[in-house]
Amino acid sequence: MRKINNTVLSLITIWFCFLSCNNKVEEKSELDTLRKSNNKKSYPVTKMDSVQAIQFITKQKIQELFDLSALYTSGTKDTEIDSIIYQQMMGYFEKPDSAKVSSTLLQMDSLKVRKAKIGDLEVNKVIEGKDTMDLAKFKVEFFGENNKKIGDFDKTVRYTLTTNPVKFKKEFKFYFVDFDIKAPKDSTSLGKTK
């Protein structure tokens, strides 16, 4: 009797061990990540110098906007989810205006873009008269159905960082002023050389 009880107890223990080791870890889908993305605090806690931090945040915000744009253009554009995605895209701009994102949406829709990847980001300040503009020049790769590469495009965006102090911390918010603008030309003129 004692031997049977020990055997049953051992089997029950093995069964509970098996059940406890069989926990499944659920991964967040890309759609869930995009659905919950907005223009709130999303920078790493690690220390960076200001230029590195600005480059990191700029690249992240550009990537998020392209991801939302790809999600929006792949839909029917008339559902409640599509209107929520569109409102999220407008939240990335200092002064939300549909004209500022429409050229990007038209380009992505005409090329049937399903995914975009940002690379070669360069952040700099350009002085034009009395104004100083923060610009980011980058390359974007567009991919279509089945991750087929559509092409590489050079883009330039203008952005601004507005201070947002919170309880003795120096924080800021990132906004696009203009998206996909024509880059200002260098001050050097081209001419014939001998």
C-alpha cells in the first residue's frame, strides 16, 4: 500500500513539474506594437550624449511614422481603425495638417508599400537667414508584398524639440514640422572649372 502511494505521489509530482515547465511566452506582434505607439516618451534609459539621443529618437519617430503609414495604406482607409491610425500619424506633427503627410501616403499607396526600413540617418542644423532649422536626411527602403524590395529613396524631414519639464527633469517632446521636404541646397555654387 505504501509503495502504491509513493508511486502515485511521484506521478503527481512529475505531472505538476511538467505543467509548470510548459508555460508559453507570448510575443508581441508588430501590429500590437504599432497599435499602441504614439508620440509619448519612448527613449532608452541608457545615457547618451545629446547628438546620439536626438539621432536615436529621430530615427525611431521616422520609423514609427512610416510603419503607421504602411499600415494605413494597406487598409481600406474607411474603417474606424484606419481613422485611429490616421489620428496617431497626425499626433507626430507640431501642427497637425493632413497636407503634411498626404504626399508620403500617396507615394506609399502608389508603390503598394507594405514595409519601410530607415537607414543612413544624418541630423544637422541649417541656418537660413535668421532661422535655424533642425533637419534629418535619411534613406528609406520600401518593400512590397512578400518583402520584395521596391527601391531606396532619399528623404529629408524638418523636426523640432519642445521642452516639457516634468518634476525637476529636463524632458522634451519630438514633433515633425514638415515631412518629406526638399533639402536646402548648399551655399557653394557649381560652375565650370578649368
